[in-house]
Amino acid sequence: MEQKDLKLSGYRQLEQLRQEYESLPVPLEARDRILAGIAQGKKETDKTQMKGVIFMKLMKRTGMTAAAAMVAITLLTNLHPTIANAMEQIPVIGPIAKVVTFRTYENKTNNFEANIQIPQIEAAPETLNKSIEEYAQELIAAYEGELSQSQGEGSYSLDSSYKVVTDNDRYLCLRIDTTIVMASGAQSTKIFTIDKTTGKQLSLKELFKDRPEMLSSITANIKEQMASQMAADDSVSYFYNSDMPEDDFKELTGDESFYFNEEGLLVIAFDEYEVAPGYMGAVEFTIPSSVAGTF
């Protein structure tokens, strides 16, 4: 590196860095906070300025790609402590997550039909979106297996769609509802509950990892709700206190699907036939804040 390059003024250097950085496809929230850190970093020492020059050269060799954006964020946190502190406040997934249809699987063969929406969460870690796609692939494999086994004879319909049921500062809950119709129908629900600060899917047992006794408390509350609903309405039926106790709902395993409603209350979701007869469909239980708190 030539000596004159090392004597670039802090202003020129940081301005050059700003222009380079603005072209990176990173979330707007991250960009605003990092640029604020850059503005405060104009009084940095010559040592910090040297790091800025090295950073710019590295970026030119790396290329302005999504991967380069991750390199930029990592190096900027080492470039200036103010930026590092700001980055600690940036969630892995933004306050308002954007969920899009990544692709749709469609098939119609005789009386067999499938329509499966496969969502993707923008700015989410690759492993998370991979898990969502793997779940969709399981549905596709089940459909294609039935189609192959029956050679297209008979009737079979599979429909799977998604919606966001929670999107707050901390959590994103992506719900995938699937209905399979053969001689009769069956509904199932899969909810991906994601901690935005880590970008990881959260299970019910992980939610209460510091309070494992909560699973027993929530189980007791669900049983209370079942008993209360059945006492109030003869048409309501659950697998609880039945003539076949071996099939009754026993307790939560910690792997059940769940989300948080608008009031921040925990909602546990069960597939059709899981805790109630088929005519009840897929059922849910909202857990009072006095039992589980709010989220």
C-alpha cells in the first residue's frame, strides 16, 4: 500500500465507506444504525482509519453480494465500538418480518389434486427457511406416494397454505394449515414459532426451559378447559375422562405447535383427531396469563 493511501483524510475515507456500504442489500434498520455509527466514528484515530482502508479493499475483492453484506456487518463491528454497540440491538429478523411465497407445488392427475404453498422468511437464517421447506417436502412426498400407490385411481386432495399469526418485536409465528380429503377430511397445523433475536425456531419446551414445571401447569389448565366446555355443551367432546382412558389426553410433550395471540397469550394448537374426535376439527386452547403469563 502506498504511503499516500495511508494518509487519506478521515472524512474521505468514511464517505467512501458509506457509499460502498449503501449498495449492500442489508435490512434498512441495520443500515440506518450502522450509518449512525459511521457518523460518530469520524473522530476515530489513524489506526481506525487504516482499518477502514483495508475494509474497502477487501470489499472490492469480495464483491457486492449478499455474502459480502454479512462480511461488511462483521467487519464494521470491529471497526468502531459505537457500531458494535448498535449492532447488538439489531434483531436477526426485523421488527416486521416479511414472509413471501417461495414457490407453489401444484398437481392434478385424474381425481388427485395438490396445492402446497411453500413460504420463506426474508432475512431469516438459511437453516430456518430450510426447515420450512423440508416440512413442505414431507407433504409433497406424502401426496406423491399416495398418487403412485393408487396409480391415480380414487380421490385425494391436499391443500396447504400459510399465514402469519404473530409478528411482534420478539416473536414471529408462521402457521401452516393443511387439509387432506380422501373418504373423509383431516386437518393438521404446523406452527413455526421463531425468536427474532436468534433467528431460531422455538419449541414449547425451550420456551419454558427455565421453568419446566410450566408444562404440567398448562396441561392441567387444558384439561380444565376440556371439562368445562364439555359440561357446558353436549356437542363438545374431547379425549378426556372418556370410556377409553388409554386414549385420553395425558400431558404436553413440549413439542406441540403454539403461537401468541394479539393479547400476548399463549395458544396451544392440536391437529384433528389428536385430542378430540374428527368432527371437532383442529382445536386450540388459549392459556390464561395467570397460568403462563404473557409474551
